[in-house]
Amino acid sequence: MAGFVQIVEFKTSRIEEVQALIDERRAQLEAGSTVQRLTATADRDRPGYYLTIIEFDSYQAAMENSNRPETSEFSAAMAKLCDGPPNFYNLDVWQTW
């Protein structure tokens, strides 16, 4: 495999608070993280919907990151700002160009 990507889709009417939470916790989340790249997006066709595209070297690296206490704390704080539970898409990368 060429890597692993996790897409997290969430809905919120409180995106400014989400951004503030990310800004507040970013250094903590980056320290010791196995994330290679994170891209945050807003859905142009569905206002209030957002997706993060998180790239890892492998599925194992993603699970290692998911098991970090900092990740769990951040996820719990995010859940309070969202209008429902997130959707997770776990994708093995078989090709990039």
C-alpha cells in the first residue's frame, strides 16, 4: 500500500468555535503525532458541512494516532461543537500521482 487516508466529515453551525479549538490545541496535537498532512475543507454545496483529509504512512500509524490521549480529548471537545456525530472514511491508498 502507498499509505492511508482518513476523511472525517462533520456538520457544525459553530465553525468559528471549531477553528478556535483547533488553534488552541494545534501544538499539542502536532507533538508526537503520526499525521503526515491534514487538509481542512468546507463543502461548497452543503453549507455547514466540513471534511478533514488526514494522511498517514499506514493504517497502523493512523491507529497509533487515534489511541493518543490528546486525540481522544480533542475528539470529545469537537463532538460538543458539532450538530451530530462525524462520519469516518478509512481509505487505503493504492495509487497517487
